[in-house]
Amino acid sequence: MTTAYSQLRATFTRLSRFSHLSSIAGWDMQTMMPAEGSKARSEALAELSVLQHQILTAPQVGEWLQQARQEDLNDLEQANLREMYRQYQHAALLPESLVEAKSLAGARCEHAWRRQRPANDWEGFADNLREVVKLSRQEATLRAEAAGISRYDSLLDLYEPGMTAVKLDEIFGDLKQWLPSLLQQVVARQQSQHFAQPEGPFAIDQQKELGLKVMKRLGFNFDAGRLDISAHPFCGGVPQDVRITTRYNEQEFITAMMGVVHETGHARYEQNLPKEWLGQPVANARSMGIHESQSLLFEMQLGCSDVFLQSIYPLVIEQFGQRPGLEQANFIKLNQRVQPGLIRVDADEVSYPAHIILRYEIEQALIEGEIEVEDIPALWNSKMQQYLGLDTVGNYRDGCMQDIHWTDGGFGYFPTYTLGAMYAAQLFQTANKAIPTLQEDITRGDLTALFQWLNQNIWQHGSRFSTDQLITNATGEALNTGYFRRHLESRYGELA
């Protein structure tokens, strides 16, 4: 007998296949597509998003969701039904016209941004961003009215279910109490240290080869993914075909290398989501905060540790040879240097939260209608001065135009980076207790036990549990920001 739940499973499998095509087409748009393909690709992706919206919001889907609640489902099926209902609710609130308009405006803004950012063309960028903001506010209003919450909270919930601005203000408020003084202390103490910049150039082919070797060390499955180049590093694709990217600078290689480490963390999570449930919502990553916890666990907790850097140092020398500035001690110091800078993706882990708080405060005010697009540059500069002591007047390229997220209406995403850093610290410290030999394992380049622990506690569960329950199951408690503080004070207190 055909049940309502089986009808839903078939429907969401179909949606997953369309999402697969959309994801790969989006990856191609940012990596391989010639410039003149932008308009046609944008229209095709918009058409696909409308089709997915039609399938998901069809009247019978709502009926099946109600009927399935009365059927005899096991725990995993109930979790899947919960995630189905969540997706349906989010989609049903939006008219097709808004879905299409947002897709087109976002694609247009993102594509133009690629040439506007290098040209420092704020006015051109702002023209496109205004339309994206207008449509994002419309979306937020519909979602907020239905849920009885603020406009910003309604968008934040898309990326981090259950999170609110009130909770973020408490978390970030605590950070602002102790992080600035730690940042100042570490910067002041490191000024007495000598950091030698390795002598370039570093050929892009050699950098890519190093990245591939590090990905292999980190367990990336090359039969289910690949590495490419894009203007902004990202991880895309689907679990069976994960696409990660980085960007290269021939004058230095560490940025590209650590970008690969970061994106590989995302990729390992995707590649190890529950295979028997792929195509169903319960097999999706739990939240963007959890997703970022995996990339930041790879990049910061693991990647910037002494033991990991020692373990990959032979790979670096194998690729670039012995040269001034590439001594092992200096290589480690460079990866642990704390130096406030303008660019978020290049920031060290001590100054990084300031970049996130800045963006959070601006985007929240923007969505709530407290500021307009033209107010962003001055506000950005004011907060950069306040939080990092840096000036961005007239420098839009390295200021408010540096990120890709707002171009397609990704408001509510930025806070998940720092939430992810906090989850990562909590998970990694728990893993260290659970695996007494972990530090020795990392030194030997053997990460098997760590990956098994992550798979057992995070990867294999997909969206079966809420974020709080997932973290509690893994570590014995919900998010505790004290782990993040202890991590920074331990690593950088020692360095100081």
C-alpha cells in the first residue's frame, strides 16, 4: 500500500536530484563558465528554483505531511518527516514570483561583483545590492509575520535553526568582553618575534599539487570530488560529487593551502553524510554552524596546531624545496601569527570573530530597515576602526565588497562562522579526551582515529538531531563558549 510518507520520500528524492543539477550548475558558474554565459545561466537557475518551489509547495505535499504524522514511523523516519515539514514551511511562505526574482537578482549581483570588486566599483555594486536587499526584506517580512519573530531572526533560522539575535547578542557580547584584550596582548607580544616571509614565487601548479597532497592526508575522497579555482573559496556540489575551490597568489602559498584545508573540512562532512538516506532531508548537514565547525576544526583546531604543521612540513619542502623563510619553526609561526587585517578569509582565529561581529551587526540593521545600502561603507569603516583598529575609507574592495555572501541575499549566514569556531573548539577538546593518543597520531600524520570519532559523533547523523542535541550527544553539553576561550588562551598564551 502506498503511504503518505512514501509519497513524500519520492517527492523529496526528486527535489534532491534537481538540487544536484542546480548545485553543479552554480559551481560551474563560479569556476568555468565564460562571462557571456551569465545571463542564460542565471535564467536557467531561476527557472530551476521555481520548478523546485512548485514541486515542494504543491497542495498534495501539505496533505501528505499531515497524513504522514498519523502513520507508524520509526525514529529516523520521524526525523526525516520533521525536516520535510521544515522545508515545506519555509518554501510555502514565498510566492513563485519572489523566488524567481531573488534568484535572478542574486545571480546578476554576484556575477557583476566579480569584476566590480577588483575595480573598487562601490557605486556599481550598490546598484545591484539594493535590489537584493529589497527582495531579502520582502522574504524576511513574510517569514517573520508567519513565525511571529523579527525579520532578521527569520533569515537566521534558515541557516542555524533555533538561533536568535538575542542569543547571538549574548554570545557575541561575552566575546567582546575578553577577546579585544587577548588580541591586543598577543599582537603586542608577537611584535618581539621575527616572522620571515618565505621567498616566492610559488608556482600555482606546485601550490595545487601541495593542496592535493594535503587533501589526501585529510582523507578527501577524490572519486567523489575535485579541487578547482574560484574568486572566492567555497565548497559546493553534492555528497557524491563534492566540489571545493581555492584561490592562488604566486607570492605566497599559505593562504591557498589553508583555504584548501578549510574547504576539505566541509567536504569530508558532506562525503560522510548517511549514504543510505541521501536524497532525503534527514541526510542533509544539520546546520551551517555545524558545517563551519567541521571546516574550522580542520583549519584551526587541527590545521594550525604545531603537530599538524610539523606533519605536513615535509610535503611543503617536497613541493617548494628549502628556501629562506621555509624553515620548520618559521613555517609554524607564520600559520599561528596574529595580525589584524582587512580581509576576513585571511584572518587569524583570534581576530576573526571581530570580522563576523561587524558583519552581523551591519546585516541585522540592514534587514530590519535601520540602515540602507548607502550607509554600509561608513558603518563598515567605523566598526573596523572600533574592533580591529583599521581604516577602510575609499577601499571598498578590501572592505564592504570583499565577501560574496550578500550578493545572493545570504543574510543570516555570517554568524555561523563564529558559532562554528565555538562548536569546533568544544568538539576537538572532547575528541582529545576521548582519544588519548590523538596528538601523537597527528604528529605521525595518522588522522584515522579523529575521523572515526567525527564520523561517529557528527557526520553520520546528518539532520537526525537538533543542533543542541547533536552537540550534547557528542560532548556531554550544549554549546559552551568557554571551550573557545580556553583554546585561544592556551594556544596563543603559549605563543606569547
